[in-house]
Amino acid sequence: MRLIYSFVLAFFLVSCGPSDEKVLTSVNAGLAAAGGQISAAVAKGVVTLNGECPDEACKTAAEAAVKSVKGVKSVVNNITVAPPPPPVINPDAALNTALSDIVGAYNTVKATVADGVVTLTGEIKRSQLTELMQKISAINPKKIENQLQIK
């Protein structure tokens, strides 16, 4: 008799929790604030998240929002993070125009461009090298080949 009573009590307690449909409604409300393109499914209190987020913070926020929902027993996070966009590389003509302005301030430095690669030749003072490299990096070449002699 005691076993039957325990079974009935356990069944009653389990059935008193929110239904999967109610959990899903609450989960979807929480996911709307997280951002990204995320969908959720709920089965017996286990929430499975699918979709894509723009960054890791979005993925973490989505999981945290779901875990705080009443009736969620666990979360399976299958959300992927979108890869970053490829870097923008300026075409050679644009690089040449920008380089002539930059290198013009350094009398002993020459720069050439081929297939997005900037090659630096000539001489430069050590104190000027960092500034020059930063300026050239800012115009988005594919690569900078530094063949400068430090004086």
C-alpha cells in the first residue's frame, strides 16, 4: 500500500509542474530578448535550442534566459555562432592612392602594391616605424611586407 501511495504522490507532483507548452511559451519570450535566430523545442522539461547567434555573448544569454524559466529541467544548446565577416581588402588602385599620401611623409621609404600586398623598401628611423605600419594597416591591405632597413 505504501508503494502505491508513493507512486500516486510522485505522479501528482510531476503532473503539477508547468506543461511543455507553457514552458515553451515562456522560453520563446525569453529568447526574443537574447537576439539571434533561435528556435526552441521542449520535451519533458528539457529545452533544446537551435539556430545561429552573431556572437558568443548572444549564445550565452539565450541559454541563461532559458535556464531561468520555471519548469526547465535542463538545456541542450545547439546554437552556432556566425563566423566573422571576411576582412575588407582595398583594391590596388585605392591602396596606391592612399600609400602615396602616407609614404610621402617619409623621404627614404618606397612602397609598391601587387595583388593587395604592400611592399616597403628603403630606410626608416626606428622611432617612425610603428607609426608608418599603423597608417598602412589602416588602409586595409591584404598583407604588408616590410623590407625596410632600420637606421
